[in-house]
Amino acid sequence: MNSAILVRDWRETEAALKAAREAGTTPTLVTPENAASFYGAGYLAALQDKAQAEFPDVAFRLIVDCGDAPGHALACLRAGVKLISMRAPNEKVADIARQMGAELVRRP
């Protein structure tokens, strides 16, 4: 099992995905705690989309941390983020995520 790799920006994301490509691994990338509140949903969705576009051959997971803010979690889902985490379980957000083809997961 691979450990989670903390990513804050494109430079760190790109470096992690290049290393994964070279090693043939499937990394789990995770944003800092509460990232949705200070980076914003649009930035995080763009980070995910750019990573998928530039590294289509690397199977990775990017988990966006939404802290304890359901509003930020919902904004990330609307922006297209596929994997979100929250400090405490939230069944309503989890249900909405499933309906949108996304998932609320535990932060690694």
C-alpha cells in the first residue's frame, strides 16, 4: 500500500505524478487539511483536471480535504472534484457525492 502524498499546488502534484509514473505506482494524493476553505473549489477541481489530462497513464487518487465544512464539500462536488474528505462523517454529503458520481472518503 502506498502512503498518502501531501500536495499543495501543481508543482508538487506534477512531481508526485512523475515519480509515480517512473515507479509504476498508483499514488494517493491528499490536499492539506481544510484545503477547500482556503484554496477554493475551482482551484482544486482544476488541479484534479490538469493532473488527469497530463497524466492519463497514471492511476492516482486526489482527495480534497473539506475539513468540517459541508458547504465547501458541496462546492467541490459541484466543481467536479471526485474524492472529498471531511473531518467527521456526514451522511447527507456522502449521499449527494454518490449521486454526483463522487465519493466522501476518509482522509488517509
